[in-house]
Amino acid sequence: MAYGTQPNVRTRILGKMLKRAREATGLTAEDVAQKMGTSQATVYRNESGHTAVKKGMIAAYAKVYGIDDERRIQRLEEWAERAKKRTPLGEASSVGPTYTDYADAESLSTALRTWEPYVIHGLLQTARTSEEAISRGLLAQPGQPLVGNDLVAGHMTLRETRKQLLEADIRPQLWAIMGEAAIMTPPAKGDTDAHREQIQHLLNMGETKASIQILPFSSGMNAGTSGSFTLLTVVDVELAYREGYGDGIFVEGEEQVAMYRARYERLQSEALTVPESRQYLHNFLGRL
């Protein structure tokens, strides 16, 4: 279906979310148009991303689709607010991307290429590794040395939900490059059992769920020294995400994304091959 204007990344992501919600109900676009008192073309344009969905329409869509989770409705409204802006996805604002926004984009991806120099990528972590990583990653405010259990539990729920992506019949292609430091660092000091469990999990995931490469210390300085990032293919566009402390930044400009793609290809060439990485993990497990 051709339209006069081209959708942007934000409208495509929101449209995909709405289409997935509609298909979950078994409704056709015509059914939805009749229930909402609008045209079938409007529903299609909203779902394709050619027309940004107004924030006020989210409640109407949610009612038709039986969505009563306030947090889910709020996320849809935030994406609607973001979609009407012409500023970059990652620009600091009241609706800047959050960890949940990244998870939403990740769940819509058909391909993920990740680089993590110091930690195991979240989708490939065991539950024990995730809990330790989240507990330490959630930095407490000054004067508050401890992170609340409820906050950790909430992030754990989201992390475990994210991992279900790799168990689906139709799952995104995952290519993960990790620095040797990520492999050598135990989930917790002195917890050798948890460390063994994590390395074995990587070996298991590498059999069918992910292509894993290790970048050893012996490679010297590398193309990823500026930090971790992910290349996501969402709908039919590619964007990059650079994680921060509790938030991050999406990169959607073609030239900028091309720079991240070139950096990733360089990392792939600098790292051990997939078979070499698998042998490295076997050897490392044997030494634990």
C-alpha cells in the first residue's frame, strides 16, 4: 500500500505495536475502523507508520484491543508523543528513551548485533548473573547506599521477559560479541558455581540461539573502546542503541548507523571466530 510520505523509525515502531495488538485480538482493520468510527485506511496508515498516531487515540485503540494494563498504555502514549517529534530518538527530553523503550524495540527486532566489552549480554545471562548485574547497575542516589529489592525485582521481571525472545518459534537473529573481561568476570566475587553455570549457558545458547564471538585481551585496543552498543533491525529499518546509566540513546540517521555498522564489522574481524570462541569457552570452563 503506497502513501505519499515516508514513515520514520518512531512511527514504524508504534505502528508495529498497534498491529501486533490488533492481530492478538483476531480483529481485521475493517473491524477496528468500524468500532472506532474511522476509516480502514486510517488504521492501515497508523499501523504502517505513515501517519503518526495522536496520543489521544491510544486510549481508543486500547479499549478496542482490550488493553487495560496502565503501564502498557502509558508506554504506547509515550511512543505516540515521541513519534510526532522530529528530534533524534535519543535527544534528552521528558520522553527520552528508557530501558523499557529499548526492550520494546528489541521485542520487535528481526536481527540484533550486540557488543559488550565488560558484561555478558542481557539476553544471554543466567538468572543469577542478571540479578547481580541489575543490583550493581542500578546506581543508588547519593546518601542511599542500597538499591531497593522491589526495584531490582521489577528490572529482573523485564530482563527475564526479554530472554523469552530467544525461545520463540520466530526469534530475532542474535550475533553477540563480548570482550574477554565479560567472560572472565564472575557474577559475584568467589561464586565459582554461578560462573560455571553462566559459561555453560553461553555454550548452550551458542548451539542454536546465538552466534557468539569473544574478543580476547591479546587483540589489543579495538574498535569498541567507546563502549557497548547494539544494532537493531526493527520492522525494515536499522538503528543503533547506545546504553547509558539507566537510559540510553537511539541513533537512527543513516550515516550515523552506517558508522556503527562499520565499527561492528571491524569488531567481528578482530574477535575470535565463532568456532574459535566456542573452543575458548570450553577451555575456560575446564579451568574453572
